[in-house]
Amino acid sequence: MEAGPGLRLLLAPQALMGGVAQQLEPGWLTASELDRTAAMHQPGRHHEFMACRYALRHLLALVYGHASSTWRLDAPEGKPPRLNAAVHGAVLAANTYLSLSHSASLLACAAFRQPVGVDVEVVDARAGKRDVLALAGLACTDEEMRQLSAMAMGPQQRLLFLQWWTLKESYFKCTETGMDFSRIRRIECRPANAVPGYGQLLARAQSWVGSTPAGEDVVLSVCTLGDALPAAQIQNCAEIAWRQEAEWTLVELPSP
């Protein structure tokens, strides 16, 4: 078995993953996962947790070919899931990084041999009524604000902002720090083919924009910390019709 997977993504409906999880024989969750579920008092949160944990196992089964229920995951509080080293070996556990995201009816997960972060956003029917620039003012650099302000208010402006938002959130997941609003307005998303500017290179990333069968917009982003962005393989169980794909660099600007 190789020491860590290539960059693999899974995008799936929560209902699909949760439905399969409910049909599994007891014992597929580890003790640390059961401890997490015991503290959940809302049925919706419990179902979401089960769906995400099964989705990670399904992704690992796609990568390595073993049954989903055989994968044992630790659930450290406030950290992404990790392979259990006692079961799967210290080398594989140390070289398999996992990331999770969920939005509305969808969930996304990622596996890679290096730190990785994934984020998905589904645009609901109310999104068109929101002030994109007001939200962007909390998360965007001056240059990003200039680009958004130059665009007409509407779906394209909203989707560009959501791309940047998911890229930045995936970066913070990659670093396991959580969303850091003291830094987010200094982190700039630039197309990978843009002329290099000032600032410290933080990460490489990729984003996709598409639509659900119901016509909702979906933005998916994945971020890695390496010098080069590896090709991502997406298992698209949600039947998303992709219409845009882009590669990015994330750069941190100096403090004022």
C-alpha cells in the first residue's frame, strides 16, 4: 500500500451518504467518533456527522480498494479526522490527510498525502438578495474589493466572491487553524497564471463552479501547501454539472 494517496475528492448528497451509513452494521464508528456523537443532541447534527464519517470511509475505499467499513478513523476535537495508526500503520496514518466540508444538502471530503483543505458552498435561493460587497468587506483584500466593485451586482459577482471565500476557508482548513479573521483580509487569491506580485506565497488551490440538478450554484475548492498543485480526481456522486474550473495561488500581503 502506498504511503499516502494522491489528491482525491468526493462530492455527494448528505442524504445519500447518511442513508448508507444507517444501514451499516454497528461497530463501524470508532470509540472517539462515538464519544463525539454522544454529545450531539440534535438529530440533524447526528445524521450529518454520520454522513460525513461514512463519506470519508467511502473515499478511502475508492483510493485503496478496501471495504468502507474497515477504515478506522480518530476524531480529535477541533481537528480534522485522521487514520487510526494502530490499525492502519504509523506510516500510512502519518501520510494521509483528510478534510471535510458540508453546505446545505451536499458534503465534500478530500484525501491527500500532504496537508489538504476542502470547502464547498451551495448558493440557496436567498443568496441573490444579499449584499456581496458587505460580506466581502470582512474577507477580501483591497484588490479583491476593487475587482468585485467593478462588476455589476448579480450572479457572477456573487460566484467570484464565493470562489475566494471557499479558497480561503480551504486554506485555513489545510493549516488546521480554523478561520482566522485577523489574517483573512491579507490573504489574496490570484489566478495561477497571473504575473507574480508582492506577498508571500502560501498555497496552491483549485476551484470548480457548477450547478446541482435542481439548478443551485455550487462552488468547490481544494487547497494544498506544496509548491505545485497536483491533479485532483473528483468522485461526483452529486451529479454536479461543472461549467468552470480554475487554478489559484494564495498569497499573504504584508501587514499595514
